[in-house]
Amino acid sequence: MSIPSRDGESIPGYAARPARLNGYPILLVVEEIFGVNEYIRDVCRRLAKLGYFAIAPDLFHRHGDPSGIGDARRIISGIVSKTPDREAMEDLDSALEWAIAEKGSKTRIAITGFSWGGRITWLYAARQPKVKAAAAWYGVLSRPPRPARPLQPVQPAAIAASLKTPVLGLYGGRDRGIPLDTVEEMIAELAKGTSKSEIVVYPDAPHGFHADYRASYRPAEAADAWNRMLAWFKKYDVA
């Protein structure tokens, strides 16, 4: 799959769609730091079997290919840290425009993302009014005080109170990278707004509990969270 971007680049990625010809709901799928790998492709296929036009654009394509790098720290320093939020948002806009042109629904639109993609999901739900519902899997919500990151200037907790789109957050209680106090802070910020967003915490789950190709996978929590996501999308008419 190749998507034309607004700056003239071609965005690679993966898409899976139902057999019927048109009108299927669009579901943007945002990758972990490991890129549009077989896990993300399988997520897209699973969603297509449920009636979604699932599109996973490669949001790292301008900065490198993480698939051949085994060290997460190298991926973060060499690729992820160099990918501006603005660029990711614009590429998701391009993917959405492409999906609509490919006869996806113009009104039933959602987004989901995992880990790095979970944070992007919160931000895109705040940016794009066409998105009717979202599900963010264990995406960072806020960061401890540190030097400013000009390429990633805003964290989800900062936009929670003004959020309009309902987002379902799916988090692990034993996630070493996302302390529970930041989840509690996010819940408090969301309560100040009107988005009707919710966060579910699985007490014994680590980060990446849905990633069935890693040791972090927790089948029971993953299945429950998946079903909650599908019910969320149905509740907000994007199923």
C-alpha cells in the first residue's frame, strides 16, 4: 500500500478491508515503535474480518526502518525521537483522506494505537474532528520534568480536559513505563471535560499486554480489552 502525503512523499503501510465493495467504517491503526510489523498487520486483518477498513500507515518512513533493529533504545534514539508529532498527525490525515477516496465511510471513522501509537491516538483524537471514537492502548500520558522536546511538545494529559472525541484508554497496572499516578492524573483531567472518555486499568498487566509476539502478552487481559474496544466503537456508531 502506498499513500500520497501532503508534502509529496509516498507513505508506505498496510491495509486490510472487508469483501464488500464500499461504505465500511475506517479504522486507523497506529504502530508501536517496532513499525508496521506482522503483529500490526495481523491486527488490521482481524479488524477487516469484523467489517472495518483498517489502515496502518508507516509513520516512521522518513526517518528509518525499525524492523531490522532489535534494541528498543536504538529505535527510540535513532527513529522515534526524530519523528515529529506534527508529521505523524499530517500523515494520519493523508491516510484518512486516502481511505475515504478508496470508498471507506466518510462518517464512521475511528483510530486505535499501541504503545507509541497509543499516545498518538490520544493526540489525533484531539486534532481530527472526523474521528468519532478512539482506543488508546498503553500510550504515555505525561512525562516527568525534563528538557523540552520540540518535536513532541504536547502530552495527552495536557489536552484531556478539552478533548471532544470519546477515547477508551487501556492500561496495565504493572506498566513500568507508565506510572499509575500518571494514569490517575489523566482520569482526573478527563473528568474536567465532556468527551465521555474512560480508562480501564488491568492491575496485573505489564506494558504491551496485547502484543502476542512478546513475553509481555497476557491473553486474558488482551481478550477483554479487545472486546471492550469493539464495544466502544459500536457504542459510538463506528462499527
